[in-house]
Amino acid sequence: MDKPQEQLTPRAGRYPEKMFYKIRDVAAIVDVKPHVLRYWESEFPSLRPKKNRSGQRIYTKKDIENALEIKRLLHVERFSTVGARQILKKKKSHGTGPDVFGDIKKSLQEILDMLKDDI
């Protein structure tokens, strides 16, 4: 008797836990056709899945989150492709990347050095 195939659903981020997903899996999760994902890859720098040795796209959870965010911006918020790209770029630039943490660490180190000098 065959095992029932895992159900892929975009609701509340519920989808099978895997390290990598194929394009058809991501298309089912995001509820778009695979060609739409390929188009989004050409339009949105934040959606760039790696490819395996045979050239198949392998998506990560982060890629799925990005695709869901792109779909929300395009289909729910009704942004144009250009507008959605600008929103995502703005979010990325305001994010807490490694440079932000480096700056915080440097500031804290300076404060610590000043406190040591006072003691």
C-alpha cells in the first residue's frame, strides 16, 4: 500500500519540512504555476534559488518565504512588479544585517573600554 503524498499548502506556512524543495513543490506551496516562479526569479533579486548539478532549481525555506512575500505584494497589495521590487529592496536595506550587528558590537566595545578606564 502506497503512503499518501504529503499535502502542500500555503496556509500559515504549513508545508513539509525539507532542506530543499523542487520548483513544483514551491509552486504548489505558493499557489502559482512554475513559470511564474521562473519569471519572478528574473524580476526579483531576492528570489534566486541555487541549482543542483543537473540544473534543477533547489529552493530553501527562505526562498519560499520570499516567494510568498512577492505573491502578497503583487496579488494582495496590488503593487506592480517595479513597486514590489522597490518595497523588497527597502525592507532589505532597513534589515538587521551583519553590518548593523558589527556597528553595535563596536559601540558596545567602546563603552566597555571607557568603563574599564574609569575603574
